[in-house]
Amino acid sequence: MNETRKADPRRLAGSRASCALILLGTISPAFAGVVIQQEVTLPDTGAGSKKVTHTTMIDGNRLKLVSPQGGTIMDLDRGTFTILDAKNQTATEMPIGDIPSPMASAFTGRFEPTGNHKTIAGYPCDEYRHEFQSAAGEVSSLTCISKQAPGAAEAAAFYKSMAAKLGGHDVSQAPEGIPLSEEATVKPSAVALPGVPPEVAKKIAEAQAKQPPRKTEAVVTSVKAETLGADTFQVPQGYTVKKLDPEAMRALGGMHPSTAPPQAP
């Protein structure tokens, strides 16, 4: 005699859950990183300005910035920062903890929403007035930050981790998202030079005080999710790698590498 059994709802639920987990296990992540291209307008050596293209790649705790001069590689897990010199084919590696980097200070200070909204590179962003102190001087900027752009959460997480490692910067006020544009004005401040006689240091400070504010502008032209291989964050083949002695850095008064996050870190 055939019996008709009623399905146990608990077994059905467990079976469906198992199938869902198996299905999820076969799905690879859509991407493992983000690639950001931006057009940066900087003051040139004369009274004019120049435009350059920067490409920033972020994957987890690693970042690589490519510029016409070479670029930089930052690995938070290894605790290293590497400056690439394209002209001389050299890579100078140094410990992250010894770098008072402007990349980190760019996420500190006050962020006040202006109420303005834009669409840049196809993605919406919210505008903020941002003021902070960097090694170069006092910075005042308008920056537009997007939560909807691909990789926004990943990029924001990297920059916050980076700022924490580079001297414990307070980035609690930084909005979540990825900067898609920035118009910044830098009012130069005096830079202390170790070992310089007081009268010489005074003249240098006076000359720096007379410098006009420097204006820069950065606009993201493309941002996309992309799988990035481990070789992306390695020193290019043919480069000579040099390790900078932390004691030598301290003797020089610290390093201020000219790196730029997407808001131009």
C-alpha cells in the first residue's frame, strides 16, 4: 500500500537554505577592486597651470597611484610605502609609520554639506566644504563625494585605514563614499628645516609667507569595479628597489610624498 507523506516544513526550509548556500558558494565576487581615473590641474613652475592624468587602483589594503612622474604603491598589510620614479626607473621603499603623508591629512578636518548635488562620471555626489591642515599649509576645498559610485565603500574603508596607520589621524568626520571632484586652495605655511641657522630659517619663512595661495582641481573621469591581480601592486619589472633608512628620514625632517587620493589621496 502506497503512503502519501506530508513534507516536513522544517526539512523543506533546511533543504532550501542548503541549496542557497551552495549557490552562493559558486558565485564569485563581482570585483575585487576599483580603478579611478582623474584629470588633475596643478600649478606649473611658472605662473600657469598644467593638466595631468592620475590613475588610482585600490584592492583591500593596497593602493597604487600612477602619474606621469611614476607613482606610488601603498601596502597597509606590509606597512610599506613605495615611490616610483619613472625617469630613473627606481622604486624607493619606506615604512608607512615614518610618513607624515598629505594623503592622510586630506581626510581630516571639518566636512560641512553645502546642499549642492552633482553628477560626475555618471554618478551622483554630494558637495561638502572641507577645511584641514596639511604639511603644505591650510587647505580649503569644495569636494563632491559619492556613495553610489562603484567601489565607494571599498575606497572609503582603505583611506580610513590608511589615515589610522599614518600617525593616527582623526577621520571620524569624513563622509562615507568616494570623492569625485575637488577644488582646493592651499595657503602655504612655513616648513621647519632641521639644522638650518635661525637667520636663514627666518628668511625662508618670510619668503614662504609671500607665496600666493596655490589652487588645484581634480575631476574623476572614470570609476569602475575591476578585478586586480597581485602583480598590479608590485614594483614594475626593470626598476631598481632601494630601501630608505628610517633614521635618514628623521634626519631630513620627515618625508612629504606628493601623492594624491581621488580628491587630489
